[in-house]
Amino acid sequence: MLQPRPLIGKFRLQSTLVVKTGLHIGGGGENLDIGGLDKPVVRDPLTQYPYLPGSSIKGKLRSILERFYNKPLNRAGSRDTYRYESDDWVDGYSQVDSGDPIAYQGARTCPISRLFGSTGGSNFWVESNLRRQEELEAVESQRRVVTREIDGVEYTQIKRGRNHPARLIIRDCHLQEESAKKLQRVDTRLYMTEWKFENGIDRVTAAANPRQIERVPADSRFEFELVYTVEDVQQGVEDLQNIAVALSILEDDALGGHGSRGYGKVEFCNFRCFWRDLSQYRRVTTDEAINFRLPFLEFEDTAALLAGFGQLSRQIQGELPE
């Protein structure tokens, strides 16, 4: 059954993303010239500055939280890969190939799907009573609804699940101006980036396979920003805590490609927290005394963000309606 999605307000988190070791996020679409780069980085088409796509950071944070919550691999991907996704708003069981049903958590309550969004699955199983309540379209065979028993409960096979829009937005990260000026002064024979020469050795024939990878140099600094749409007070507090945990884990992991070879170590610093509720949006053009550019909380780094989350949580819940 369709339900309206309430809007309580928008939480914005800004920070500085510091590259600690050379970082590669590929741009693709390049022709390989003799002696040229095998793997170029992604660049802004107007300035030609390297940047970090929000989609890459968001995908990494999602992967981190899927492992943090030990989510099952219930959805087939490309190239014989699998991932986790909620098949519908309500709990059920995914049907992957001809194997046993795999339990998934509905997107209404799933901390992964409500943050990052999910696309409805197909041919999954929902408890029959819940299926009728939610008015989901069932799969039929010979004009009969397809059902089966799972753990002593009757389930109905569903044709198509409902999409759940993401509550989290992560912006593309662009170079800070001071960092851009610093990189412009470095002579690496590449514009604002560096070459990383690698040589793969065949362990049987000892044949060499040299390649050149373009990287964003260490100590490059980018503007990081995410926006979270608050639709439920308690879920909002939990989701923001999960975001803080994921950013902390990312610092102990790697962003971009070739992380196991030392690429992509990053750190976050200078966190600034902003909040706007509906009443504030309504007063944007009528009350000049409101300054939306002032953060209500600031933290030096991820350790301080996690340590101060209790304060952040109280501030958020104090600002939000019950």
C-alpha cells in the first residue's frame, strides 16, 4: 500500500577529504597511446582538475555498511557477481537462481536500503497475509497464485517489488583552491596528477607486464559534502550514526582502485554540521535574521565525530518534532 513520504528537514555534513596516499578513480574513455597512460583518472571537463565522483564514494560507503551489518548476497549483478538489496518495502525472501530463498530486510526498516536506496526485485516471496495487506501483485501459474511454505508460514511469490528512493546524497568532491594551486606548481609531466609505474611479473614465465597508472597525489584536499533527508526522527539518528561509522571505517580501508597496493588511503577533517527544518525553509525569504550558513556543530576529525555523536543526536532530536 502506497504511503506518503514525509519531509521533516535536511541534514548537511561538510568536511575536508585528505588524500594520504596516491588515489586512482578511473575516468575511462581514453585511447591508449604507445608510452601513454593505461589508466587515467576522472577529470572535470571544464577545468581538467581531477575530482572524486560522489557515486564512487557512495558505493564504497554502501559496501562498507553491507559488510558491517553482514547483509546476505541476494541479488545477482554483472559478471557473475552478487550484492545485497531489499526486494520490496516489506520483509521477505529473495529467490536467487534455483537455490534456497534468502531472507532480506524490507526497505522501510533496512539501514542500507533506506540510506542508499533500492530497486524492487522480481519473483521474491512475501508472507501471504502481508502481500494482501500491501496489495502486491502475485505471480500466477495456471490461474492460481503461486505460494510456498517457509519455516511453517505461507508465502506468496511476487511479480515485482517497489523501489525505495535513497535518503542520502553525496556530492562530487572537487579540489580545494589551495590544493589546486599547489598541484599546479608540481612538475610530473601530467596536469595536477602523477604517474605511477608498475610492473607485473608472470610467476611462470617471468615475463614483465609494465603499465602506467595516473593518480591524485598524496596531500591533495577535496571538499566533501553529503545531504541526508530526515523522514523519521529515530531512523534519522540511526542513519547518521551509520554514516559516521562508515566514514571512520573508510579511513581504515581504501577509496578507489588498487587499495591492496597502497592506493587510496584517505582521512576526513574539519566536520561542519548544518540543519534546516520545514519551518526554516518557509522563512528563507521572509526572515533575514536566519543564517543558514552557520554550522550548529563542528568536529575536528572522525574520532571526534564519533565521540561527540551523543551530542549530535541530542541536538538533532531536540530540533526535530516528535
